[in-house]
Amino acid sequence: MLPIPPKETREPVLRVRDLHKSYEGRVVLRGISFHVRAGERVALTGPSGSGKTTLLNCLGGVDRPDAGSIVLGDTPLEAMDDEALALFRRRRVGTVFQFFHLLPSLTAAENVELPLQLLGVPRADRSRRVRDLLDRVGVSHRSNAFPSELSGGERQRVAIARAMGHGPELLLADEPTGNLDSVNGDNILQLLTEWTGETGTALVLVTHSPEAASICHREIHLRDGQVESGSEPDVLGGASGVPKSHAVSRGPKLS
């Protein structure tokens, strides 16, 4: 694992305390507690059925825990109703999925633009932002292509641009390289590393892949709905580097 981000980025942005969740009498989460600092990348690992995806859904406000608390910044999620949670996700959380979840009837540019439109960003600002985002992830030349016309790596780059376009405090990634070959997977990991490093966005990454876990500052290993290891960092260290060797073709950094 990489060293923890430097002192200026070490304040927790996400705090999870004593989280419990059951489905139809089956206990999935059993008292999960941890925190994530601004700019920190944390891998959630563990065998299938350990509660990783359920935990990710709770962090994003898609699902509600039965007990415990999740606080992003100074906002407790349990205090929100469904409408407030939807707005919270739209404004403050970005999500990247294994199977991309791009809308098939929209072009790459339109998929990236949609969240900005829902947030009420003016048309001219949206257009500029979308151009910058697609340039940043290296697919500006594919802006008018539909998802079915894109490769897996291109679709995931568009999905990352969509997830990061509104400047979220927290980025959730569920097996983002699980549907990609090794080269495209490495490129996506490097893109996530660079972007979260530049923006200070906290990343929580669910993965079975040692390569994906290696871009993170620490690993939280779950088993049977409990934290088996890694809930808190041991030491504070220097800034992280970029661990992947495959270069990512991209445009200029976003302001």
C-alpha cells in the first residue's frame, strides 16, 4: 500500500461508525467503522458475500443501514429523507461501476453532460465543462459516439468523466476494472490515481484485484460483514506516487 496523504489532506471527509445492515433476516454488515481522509484512496476487499457492495451502496445513500452513522463532511446521511439523499448523491458523490452504466441512447458527451444539467449548470458552462472532461480522460475525439460504438476502456473513461464532472467529495468505484483487459484496466487505475490526487477527492474502491488495491493508500478487508483488518491508518506518510506503468492518453488538467 502507498503512504497516507500528507498532513494538509489528512482530515477525515467520510466517517462511518458502527454500521449494521440486514436483508430479510440475513445479517450483511456487523458494526462496520472506519474513516477516509480527503485525497485518500481506500480499497474495500474481501471474499464474495463479505458485504463490500452493500457497504458501498450505504456510503452513496443508495441503501440505508439499519443502525449506525455515515457522515460526509459535516452531513449525516441518516438525517436525510429520500429526496435529500437523491440531491446529496447528485451533488457530492460520484460513482464508477464495473459495467459502466452509460445511457445507451445518449452520446458520450450527453452522458457526461446529464448530471451537470440535473444540477442546473448553464448550457454554455456545461458545454465547456464536458469538452474539458472528455479531453481530460482522453476521449474527446469520441464525444459524439454512442456507448455501443465505444470500446470497454473508452466507456469506462466516459463513466469516470461523468462521475467526476461535478467535483464530488467522495468517489465510489465498484470493480471499475473488472470488465476490462489488463492494459485498459491499468490505464483506468492510473487515471483514478491522478484525478483523485489532483482534486483531493476521497476514493473508496471495491475490488478483488490486487492491482486495483495497489493504487490505494490502505486496504480495509471485510469478512462476514465485519472489518477483519485495516480500519484505520497506522502512520502518516508522504504524498503518493502513480503506481502504474501504462501511460494514460489525456488532455490538460481541469481547473
